[in-house]
Amino acid sequence: MAQQAEGGKTPTGPLAGIRVVDLTVNVLGPVATQVLGDMGADVIKIETLQGDPNRDTGPSRNPRMSAMHMNVNRNKRSVTLNLKSPDSLAALMRLVETADVFVHSMRPAAAERLGVSYEAIAQCNPRIIYAFGPGYRQDGPHRDYPAYDDVVQGESGIAALMSQVNGEPRFYPTVIIDKFCGYVLASSIGMALYSRERTGKGQQVQVPMFETILTFNYLEHLWGAAFDPPLEPGIGYVRLLTRHRRPYPTKDGYICVLAVNDEQWKRILPVLGRADLIADPRFATTPARVKHYDELYGIVGEQLKLRTTAEWHELLDREDIPNGPMRTLQELLHDPYLTETGFFHHYEHPTEGAAVTTAIPVNFSQTPANLHRPPPCLGEHTQEVFAEIGLSEADITKLR
């Protein structure tokens, strides 16, 4: 049964009392600020009179309230401003004076032209945490290049990794870079706030998309190149690049299985009917398996075809081997475990009616996060926010 909308609830997360001025659009920035809002921050989303372009991305019941907007803008208030107007820019600076964090999605040159560079914002509020997620490092020649998820997936080696496995370069079927970098940006802002509590000083935080995801990719794939000169077989964690690393077909579906150490392999091979391989020098130790993962995973795949998914699940659980059936996102909407744990939160949006969002997965024992505001309509809180900082009715009307 749908619950009442969250509007009016008091934020209870670890960032309750922190104010965020949010000039972000699309995915990376809004993901970061939604995380901050989920953690209790008062996130004020500053939008143009046309709104964040994502307000029009995906299905919707009403204009400017698309599924994409609903999914990355909960726990925020929306204010509309034409920042090319001196009066609106002055009002923004009044708001910045009351804020702890300022986040934007612009390239540095554009932010400077608009009058919201780090220097301008810090002059207004020296304790501000000023954050953004550019495409590339700001001390390099690509500092002003545009960057989008698909482009950086190609530049950072992701598409080529897919080609090594499948024979054709592909993107991940998700905006992995925007979302991952959004979480890194939120985390980095939290660390900067902690530093400010200790030192009293604000600072600028940059999370470049290209370098951030490249560090992420190289975590395991630097492999032999972690040494100088590189050791064989060079770049690429071989276990992840075998064509046999995939959901394994069973008699009636697919199952995902992973054994990672000597003890688990000693338990799983007899279950698969291949106890003879326990002492095989190719597979007996981790260093040996690393060289022969393609052969070993191929054998595992052939054996798993012999029983149903449920039969394998029971046998592998008995041996404490990590495993689970492959599921679709559609199936997960009605998964009994997720229903029992309340993962999907059903609520009544003031203008959009019955709606669904995901629960906040992070748990804090002393400062639990909560869903306290539904995704805002465009400009819904303009009057409210500027009245809070002392602007008169006449001034607010002029801004509109």
C-alpha cells in the first residue's frame, strides 16, 4: 500500500544540518547530490527556467517529471533562476552565504563566465566546499574538453575489455562512469566536510571522470604492469577475460557460481563430479589456476549443464559455495527477499501519484538516513527557499 509523500519529514542522516547548493544536471552531479540528500543534507537544486534536461528523459505522467528525474532527484528542493540575470546571480550568492557545499556540472570556463568559479564562490563564503566532476584533470591539456559516459567508456578501456571477451567492443549497458563518479564525488565532499570540521577551511574538490574510472579499471587489470618492467602476461586480469566467465547454463536456466580459493575449489569440484581435478597440477593452487582459468571455467560450464538451477543451488549451498540464479531486473521487482526487506519504497507523490523508489541501502546505527522529500517539481521551492534567507516578496517576484 502506498505511503504518504515524505515531504515535511525531518532529515535524520549524518549530514542533517548541511546545506548544499546544487547546480548539477544530467546524471553524475545529480547522483552525487542525491546521495548527500539521502544522508540528510538540505539540497537546493538550482535550475534554469527550462529545468534539468533529465526532466524530459523517460516515461512520465506529467511534463518535466520523467522517470530519470524521479530517480536521481529525491530529497531535494527545486529553485529556478536565470543566472545570466544580475539579480538572480546576486540571489544565488545570498544563498551561497548560508551553504556548506556548492556543486556544479559545468566546465570550468563556463562556470567562470557565469560568475560561479571557485574563486567567486569562495570569496562569498570561504568555508564552502566547492565540488564538480569534470571530464579530465584540470591541470592537463584536456581540462575544457566535453565528456559523456559513452565517450569515456571508450577512452578508458572499458569498450576494449568487452572486445577481448566477446570479440566486439561494447559499452556496459548502464551509465557506469556517471554513476560511479557521482558516488565518488559525494564521498569526496563528505571527506572535505570532515576536513573542514578539523581545520575550519573550505576547499575545492574535483573528481575527473576519465582518471577516476581509469583508476577503477586498473585496480585489477594493471596486472603484470604493476611491476617495472611489466611481468607476463602483461595488462589484464586473466580470470575476468576468459570467455567462460559468465552465467552458466543449467538444464532449465542459468546459475552464477564463484570459487576463489584452494579450499572452495576442493569443495566444489567433487560436487561437480570432477573430484579427479583436485590434484591436477593445472588447478591445484591459485598461481596454477591463474594460468589455466579458461580451461577450468570451461569444465565448470560443461558440468553445470547436467542439473537444474535449483538442484545446483541446493548442492552448492550445502558446500558453502557462493552461488545464485541469474535474475532479470523485471523479476527483481517482485523478488520475495526484496519485498521482505522493503527495498522498493512505494509512496504517493503530491503531483505524480503512486510512485516507487529504492530504499537507502546504507545503514547508520546512530544517524539513520531517511526519505524526507519526493522529487521536486520544477521551481517548486523558489518562494520557500528565498523567503528563508530574507528576500522580500517583491524581490522573489522579480527573480521569477
